[in-house]
Amino acid sequence: MSIDTDTAARVAKLARIRVEDQDLPALANEFNGILGFIEQLAEVDVDGVEPMTSVTPMRLKRRDDVVTDGDQQPAVLANAPDAREGFFAVPKVVE
């Protein structure tokens, strides 16, 4: 895929970036360089490669999802400017 100056101008407009007319050919060349790099990445053979979450192999720590410091409703609501019936009260914003 090749980007021309008209497409570069459209992308700049969509991104709300002001680009002078004399700078459009350079911007189009930058876009073409980026697309060329992406095409090179598409040629890499990744069959049999496991997806990674990080560059260093590690496992996420797993733990039981249990409440460890619950039953604090009165203390939490003490900070609220307005609390009713055990909940934060906020002004109505939708009619």
C-alpha cells in the first residue's frame, strides 16, 4: 500500500494536525516507511510461538478472590457529603 500526498493530507485532517502543503510529501514518505515496516513484520514466521504478556517469562500470581477488609460501610460513608440508606447520595443528573 502506498500513501500519496492527498491521503497524507486527509490523515492529518482526521488527526487534527496542521500540516503545511510543502510538508505533505515528507509526511507521505514517513507513512510509507511505517507501512513498509509493518509489511516486514507480517512476513515474520510466528508459527509455534506462544503469545507473551511480557518480554521476561513470568506467571501471574493467583489468589482466592475473597474480601479481606470488608464491613466498613459506616467508616466509608462517614466521608460522604450526603449518604442515605447506606449509599452515597448524589444529585440527579438525568431527567
